[in-house]
Amino acid sequence: MTRTKVRAGAPPKERLTRERVVVAAMHVMDAEGLDAVSMRRVAREVGVEAMSLYHHVRDKDDLLDGICAQVMHEFRFPDEDRPWVEVARDGAREWRRVLKAHPNVMTLWADRQQPLDDVRALMPMEFALRVIHRTGVDDREAVRIFNVLGGYIMGVVIMETGGLFSAGTAGGADRFELHGAVGDDPASLAPADLLPADLLPCIAASMPHLAECDPDEQFEFGLDLLLAGIEARLSAGS
């Protein structure tokens, strides 16, 4: 009987699975952007031919669906044995953490035509609605609160990862720069526009504070406002 020789010290080849393929695609998305995610590029990432991927994902759409679910799998659930507002605060912080790690996934969600059907991926949403329901609101009001909190968190992450504004370095102190896309390196960006302070005095006066704003402090400030507003609405309703 002929035996296949294995080179001494060679590491065993990692078995290809759907999860490994999807995680590799997510890494490509994070490092190179959504446009870089292709069957060929992901196959190269895991060290196989592109056709091998079709044993684990149906097509590129299935691969992108897998990325959406995989990101949701990274949500770490806070301890719920506390007042609802504390749990909601920690849940919001965790959701921000996940989105900052994978900001391009928000574009994927926006382009989706079908809802997620991965039960595990839906657990963060179930958690959020469960926490909101602890306030005693009905289903309709719970959805409204869920949408407000979710929209706030995603908006903050878009602003953080996009580097929307920065103080100007050209044209003197009375100028400022408007920068662009998520994932761009600020050092490599030319100003999208330089706007005169005499025409936009309020923006010009705000720029030092925008440039020096601590993202964590700003996030907590907004979260405080939202949660206080929700509690005030609940108190008024009762």
C-alpha cells in the first residue's frame, strides 16, 4: 500500500467551512472595502480556487448575507439583571463597538432586499426589544424607541469612521476642510472644499470644538440625552 508522505513540521491544512469563508470575506471588506469582496478575492484569502467556495456559499449574494450575519454574531450581550436603562446603555455601547469594527456592513444592510433569516444573527435585535419592553411600552412604541436608538448609534459610527469634518490646514485659521469617505486616511485626503469663514461664521466658530471633540464623550452625551428623553416620555405617559 502506498502512503502519502507528509513533510515533517508542515502545519495541517485548515479545513474549509462556510464560517471560514464568510470570516475571510468580512476581513477583506474591513481591510479593502466592499468593492474588493469577490469570490476570487476571498478564495485567494483562504488559499483555494474560487470554485471551491461554491461548496459553502451559493454565490456572492449568499456570501454577503453571511457577512451581515457574522457581524451580528460578534455582539456581546450585557448582563440583563439590572435596571433597563443600564442594560440599554451597555447594549448601545456594544453595538457601537461592533459597527466601528465593521463600518462597511451598514452599506450592505442598506442594500439588502430580504431580512436576515439567521436566528443567531437576530438575537441582538431580540435582546434590544426585550430590554425596551421592560419599560412597559407596547410593541409599536418599542419599535419606535428601537429605531431611534439604532439610528443614533449608526449615525455616530458613520461620523466617527468617515472623518466628516476637520480643522483646515490651508488658507489660514479662518478656513476649514470637509473630508470624505468611510475608511479614508485623513493624511492622504486633499480638501474636498475650502469655505470662507465670513460666509459661514457659525461653522467656522464651531470647528475647533468639532476637531477636538472626544468621540467617546460625544457618544455618551448623546446617549444620555436619548435615554433621559425616553424616561421622561415614559413618566409622562404613566
